[in-house]
Amino acid sequence: MNKLLPIISTFLLLITLSAEGFVAWKLHEKSAPVEQTADEVAVAEEEETVEVEPVFMDLGETTVNLHGSDSDNNFLRIKITVLLNGADSQERITRNITQVTDLILNLLSAQTFADIRTQEGKESLKRDLIERINRLVGQDPIRDIFFVDFVSQ
């Protein structure tokens, strides 16, 4: 039995060192950068530098009566310009301009004077317009909305 003890200890030591070496090799393999060919690097750089040319589109001026006013005289006159993700986004908006205009009119007329009189209210209205128009048209054509004219009373 005393003769087997050094053999078993040596065997366990070899197994432990082998396991540690394997784990270290796997960890090093995951952290090592993957080598790319010159063509792959060029394609990756081209994809990163290709940016869609932003396009501005005027959606016109709209006047609506505001919802839930104490007096019937509260209205909103607004002129909207949108920043689009390229020319194909402009085509999609143009193809759906009737639905987009209807959506804008319905959303604006559902606002109250209290909703839109603060800066936070205007920012919330912008986010809501972007979300709803992008959902209506599809493929997120709108990057941002600008209120070029905003008069409420």
C-alpha cells in the first residue's frame, strides 16, 4: 500500500495539471482576437462608414381644436418637419401620407391644453408621434420630429 501512494499522488497531480492546462487553453482561445483577412476588414470598415443620408420632410401645417377644454376656443396650430432615415423612408411616408396625416390629426386633437403647454408635454407628444408613425409605416423611417411652428391658445 505504501508503494501505491506515490503512484496515486503522481497520477492525481497529472490529472489536476492537465485539467488546469485545458481550462487555461480554452480561456485563452476565447479571449484571443480572431484574425481577419484584408477583404473581411475592408468589408467591415465599409459597412461601418456607410451611413444613410438624412432627409428632412415637411408634413405641412395643421390646426386642430384641443380636447376637453373648459372653453371651446382652445386650438393648436402646428407645423411639423420630420428627419427621416434616407430617401426610401421618404417614399414610404409619401405612399402613406393620408394615413400619416389622419394619425397626426387624431393624436393632436386628443391633446388637452394642459398636455401641450409644458416642454415635457411637447417632448412626450414628439415621442408619441415618432412611435406611432414608425409603427404605421414600418421599418422606423423617422429619426426625429421638429415642431417648426407651435401655437396654442
